[in-house]
Amino acid sequence: MSKTTESHRLSRSGTLRSFGPDGRAQAIANHPSAAWDLWTMRALWPEAEWDDYLELREEHQQLLAREREAFAGLRKGDQSILAPGRRFLKENPELRSGLILSFHQGPYNLLAEPYLAAGLDPVILLNPTAKKNHLDSTTRLNKRLGHKSEVEWIVVGEPGFVRRLFAVVKAGRPVLIYLDGNNGSDGMNGTRKNGLDFTLPGRDVKVRTGVARLICRLQCPVHPVALHWNPAGEVVWEKQKTHKWSRKDDPRIVTRLYFDWIFSQIFSRPEQWHYWTMLRQASACFNPQLGESTRVPTGLRDDFIHAFNICLQRSSKSVRLILDRTVEVWPGDVLADLTEDRFYPAEGLRDKDLQVLRDGQPTLENLSEEHGLHWVKFHALRLCLLGMARLGG
């Protein structure tokens, strides 16, 4: 993604320009997570190619280096990156209470610092995993800066968390929420099972409506706030219009409105987003029972297996296995049908096992000689049952 306006700041229907020598794509092809990463990127840019992914990854690595340098300076006493946030809160006093919605962009972990510096005792609403990941770093930073105020953590799903949330809002304390966490007490399985469909250019993802339901029940001011780095390496704080929702509002509409805002920011600065795995984990094409398939109706499944075994026993020299989909095996033992965006456990199938099918249409006998009879009885049959391959003469 070029830094030019035409190709870097894309509309949701835009496409990336692919450029650079062909060798760059080959250089990344052996990276164990590359296929996952490119597929994830295509949720936003369906036409993205290896060169686009490479450039985004390079820009993200440069951003991480900049952040490490800035926070190293902070540990040594240079607090210049804190001044913009403190000034921002002072200039926008309405942000001292209500819900502050943000997401994992740029120096997002500085969101609470101006509140601590102002002695406001902010509250962070988050899921259990997020608390485990951020408790120590937040505590260390607070101690290093010498703030007397402390962060209070409210964990979604813990007994009484809603009652606590209502109490702190009523008391006028600021509550900080990272909306793109998209992960409640039942994890991403719960998101994929019960989430709201949210359409991106490349595919649908599932998003949580729980925060929006709380917003409508609380009926307090909601302030969308985002942080990012500018080209000079300075922290920029921005806010959108404050809104106060009511119990009459539809949480689904509220959810879509705020995720529209988040993704408009991500499209502008994709290299500054730190939670790309959300797009993968929340993709609607996954389901909690990964691997369950309805490709073959239950009533026909046994008949197909019987027919397959007859072909294997009597016609293995003439019956061929024909691959009908673009199929890959990805790290983590994932069998990916890229034609239909369907995903299953690979069950020990390796990506290199599929090369013979990509190169031609081998007979069942050829496959038995290449991989063994057990492989054909299990993996070849399974590819057919999942709709990725078929038998042909």
C-alpha cells in the first residue's frame, strides 16, 4: 500500500495496487503463517496480492519499531508522548465521564494515561483474556509514572459486573472500552455463534452487540476516541461526536455504527492496527464446530462412501480424483477451501499431499502408490465428502 492518497487511503470498495519484483512474493511464500495473513488481509482488500501483504507487513514492523523507541524513551523519563493526551483531555472536559469507545490502533495502550494523570481513577471494561494480557504492563506503567490514581478493571461475565458498571457510570467515572476486542466471556466461539453479521469488502465477520446493549441501557454519553501516530512520530488523539443512546434504540444499529467508524479508521491506517487476528477469528465462515459439513446430505453419505469403496476396489486404474476447488492446508492443521471460504481440521493432511491433485487428475491407483491405501480411503474420500473433489472417469 503506497503512501499516496490514491492507494493508501482506500474506500471500502477499493483495491490495492500490487507492485514490486515477482521475487518478493516468492520470498514470503515459505513463511509459516503467510497464507493465513494474506487471507486475513483480503477481508478488507479482496484483490490483495503478496506484494501488498509484504508492504503492509513492512510498514507495520516500522511502526512497532517506532513504538518500541518511544516507550523506551518513556521508561528513561521522556514523557513527550504523554503531553498530547493530557492536553486532549483538558481541551475536551466532557470526556472525563461516560463511556470512551476506542480500539487497538497506534499507541492505544496510552488511552488511560491522561485520566490517571488527572486523578480520575478510570475503569476499563474488558474480557478475562484481555485483563490477563494487559494487567501487568498497565500496572508497571502507572507505577513508573508515579500516578496516585489506579485503573479499576471490570471483567465481562464475572458475577455482578453489570451492577458494578452501572455504579461507576452513575458516580461519573470514565469507562474505557476497546470495542474491537469483540470477545466476551465465552470467547470467539460465542462471537461466531451469536454475533451480528458485519459486511466487509472481502467477507462477512461476526461482531458482538453486548457493548451496544449496555450503551442503550446505561443512557450515558458515549465518546468515540482514537489514537494514532502521525508521520512526525507524534501521538494524535481524535474524537467523534458524542452521542447519548436510549433504551428505545436498536443495539444492532448502534453496533454497526461504531464498527463502521472503527473500520473507516483502519482503512486509513491499516499498518497501525494491532488486532488483525480479529478478522480471522471472527470470520463468519468459521463456526464453533469447525469441520462439521453439510456438503453431502445425511441420507446420501453412506451411499457415497459405499460407491467410493467399490471404485477403489474394482476401478482404481481408471477412476480419477479431480480437485474442484482451490484447496490449501494452513498452519494449525487447517484445511482451507478458498473457493467457498470454508475451513475444516486437516486431520493430518499436508499441503504437499495436494500437489499431485493440483498438477493433474491422478487415478485412485496412482494416489495409492503415492500416498498409500489408507490415505486414499480417508483423505481422498474426505475431500469428496467436503465437496472439494470428485471422482471422474
